[in-house]
Amino acid sequence: MRRTTLTLLTTGLLAATAACSSTTTDRPAAPTPTLTAAAPAAGTAAATGTPKAAPPAAAQDAAAIAAKIKKAVPTVKSTTNITAADDPNKLLGRPHQYTSATVITDSRIEDANAKGADRGATVEVFATAEDAKARAAYIEAIGKAQPIFAEYDFVHGTVLVRVAKALTPDQAAEYDKAAG
């Protein structure tokens, strides 16, 4: 039993480490059927994939986006801003990581012990869209390797909205629509 547990743990850690690889590729990733979904990249026309003029960049804040979601999703009970002192991932303000983050609590999730995105959702804002996409890809790789960690992820430019897998796809789509 102990050997099996250690083998599974080692396999999961190797998969997560592989997801952190700095290897890049010039070809786009093929779509995969997972809980993770991403919005079209900012600055591209959805139908043609051709570049379009990007709107002026405005600094986004996770708290403002969470407030926008709270107005649109009636089951949002509360929002809590994450600080560097209480960030469970220890990523706030670090290079290529989020610059602000806010946890959203959804009344449809009854697990009192749930933390972070598992409470409903987490809004993470990054300095660049590439950083947001990289974080979403990293989380997706972990969810594929260890389905217990799967979640819905929606990227809107520099914003990543992480939604709990406890919600249905239609419920998660409410967050995607509200954030967009």
C-alpha cells in the first residue's frame, strides 16, 4: 500500500514538474477535452485569428473584476482579496505571477473546508496576457495528471478566472461571461 501511494505521488509530482518545463513550441496546442477552457486571446479576431488593434492597456485589478462578477452571479456570497502574507500559493507579486488576486465564495458550494478556487472561484490578474495563459496551461497540466485538481479556467487577456469543479459547466460559464 505504501509503495503504491509513493509511486502515485511520484508520478503526479513528475507530471507537475513536466508542466513547469520552460520548453516552448512554435505550433499552437491542440484542443483537449478537459474542464479548462480559454477565451480567445486578446488582440485577435475570434473568427479569423488575424491580429487586430489592441485597446489601450488599462491596469486591471482582481478586486474590481470580482466585484463585477458578484453583480452578475447572484450566488456569490463574498469576495476576499489575497495579500502576499496570506497567499496560499506564495505567487502574489513574484516575477511572471499574478499582481492581484481575489477569492470568490459561491453559495452553491457547501464544503466549509474548501479554500481558494474550490470555494467558488479565484480571480488572478497578471502583468501580461502571456503570463495569464502560462498559469492557465500549468493548472490544466496538473488537472490532467491528477483529475482531483481539475477546475474550470477562463483567460481574458491578463485575467485568469479559476472556477471550482464542484460547479456545473453552465454555472462555471456564468463566471466566464461575467468576467469577459
